[in-house]
Amino acid sequence: MTTMSTTKIPCSLALALGLMMLLSFVVSSSGNLQVGFYKGKCGFRDVESIVRNVVTAALAGDRTLTAALLRLQFHDCFVSGCDASLLLDGSNSEKRAPPNLSVRGYELIDAVKNAVERACPGVVSCADIIAMATRDAVSWAGGGRYGVETGRRDGLKPAFNIDLPGPSISVSDSIAAFSKRNLSVTDMVYLLGGHTVGVAHCIFFKDRLYNYKNTGRPDPTIDPWLLNNLRNQCPRNSDNDNAVFLDQNFLSSFVVDKSFHKQILQRRGILEIDQQLALNPLTKDLVSNVAFGFDFSYKFGQAMINMGRIQVLTGSQGEIRKRCGAVN
């Protein structure tokens, strides 16, 4: 172990050195990604403005696309890194894996890619388009506008091991899954807060309503009002697979905010993992801090930035696809 010198240095120099160390940490933590990577790379055109215009127009006609893009980015990044491998077509593609069959938003990503290619062909990756489009959708839905790091390149093949956390995963296992991707418990609590604009189908939580853990009884942690409401939408012996909002505050079901965290504190979580976040000693204090804090948009944005760094390809790795559904 090295010993520290006791030589004194001026406060101004110490401050400057501290800032240099901080900046060094920030740069190294994001590798070759940077905010504004495409500035000047598309002539006089602003790549991020092109993306935003296409996304905003799409959301004006379908506000459910915010949830769709959040889920799409999560599913892409969590499997083999943020490399747009989820977008690849084919009989053995990630799209065809059971957890991804209900993923939406591909058409919007393709529309953005087409618009960007018309402005500057072969420059902007599909992986970056996912990140930018999702950020713009979050901003459109009231979640604030965070600075997206760009500079990713696209993967050359789909992943074959689709390892995604399920709706009934335990809190400890969920923490382990996020930690495996260098995401903290705080990141996890905020990222699962993306459920503030999502829906879930009956099949993913029906066991909680009638036969929780094979007890023949409902999950005792469900609010009684919510239990009755969900049973009406998901009858025991019915084959229907209705969708219900994950944020039960219906005034906020299409808004990216902390309402989801407030709802799970009232035992109104739809998925088991969502409700357990508010009950488990490892996460319940964090949930309360989010619900009653004043910096949700900033910290949600930071968690999205951190997720966007998972196993990225940069530099000469991968490629810039001409079409998001196929390698060049």
C-alpha cells in the first residue's frame, strides 16, 4: 500500500485536481460513449432532432409507445448488451423468444432509422436510435429529458440465451440480475418504475388473485379494493387475457412519474416483483424515498443512462446497420 504525502497544496489546485479526477471517472465509466456523439457527423443536420420529430409524431397518434419503447430498450440491453440485437429478424431471432413475443415498437424504430438514413446514410446505429427514441418518448410523457450517451454500434448476431427477469422474481434475485449488468439497487428501483406507463396481462399475475403459491388463497399483500377490481377483469375460469395498468392511478397511467412507487406503497402493485419492492427490507426504504422525493425525473434519467451502458459495442466493434432488422 502506498502512503499519502502530507505536503499541503493550495485549495484552488486541490479543487482543480478533484474536478479532473471526477471528469476522468465520468468519462471512463461510459467508455467511448458520449453525449452529442453525432454532432457534426451529419453535415448541418441534427441527428437527435430528426429522431425526436419522428418519435413525437408517432406518440401523438399512439401514447402507448412510451411503454413499448421502454420495454424494448430494457429487453435489448438486458440480454446481450445495448447492441440492437433484439431488432434482428429471422427464425432464430431474439424477437421469437417467448419473453419478447409481446415486445412492440419495432415499426417506430424502423421509421426513425429510415429518416436518419435519408439525412446521413451509414452513420447512426440502430442501438443509438433505440436509446434516443426511448429518451424522447420518456420526455414526451412528462419524465424529463436526460442526456443520452451515444456512440454505440450494432451487434452482428442475436443472443441465444434470453435471460430476462420474470414478473414473479424475488427481490434478491432481481437485485442479483441487475448487479450482473453493473446496475445498482437504486437503478433497479427506478428502472422498474418504468412500469408507471406499462400494462400487464392477466396471465402474468392471475395466480396472485386466486391461488398464490398454491395456497388456494389470494396474495395477502394485495389491497382488497384492488383484488376485487382485478378479479372482475381476470375471472378465475375465464380464458380472457385482459391487460391492466401497472400504475393504478388512472390519472397517471400514461405519465412517466413517481405515481407507480406511491401505488405500490398502498399495496396496489400488479406484478409480484413490483409489490415486493415496497415490502422487502432491501428496497422498501428506497421506494419510499422515490415516492416522497422531488428528483424522480433526474434519477430515472440517470438509471436509464446507466442501463444504456450495458455491454456496448464501440469503435470498430460491430457495425452500423443499413437496416435495423438485418446485418449488412
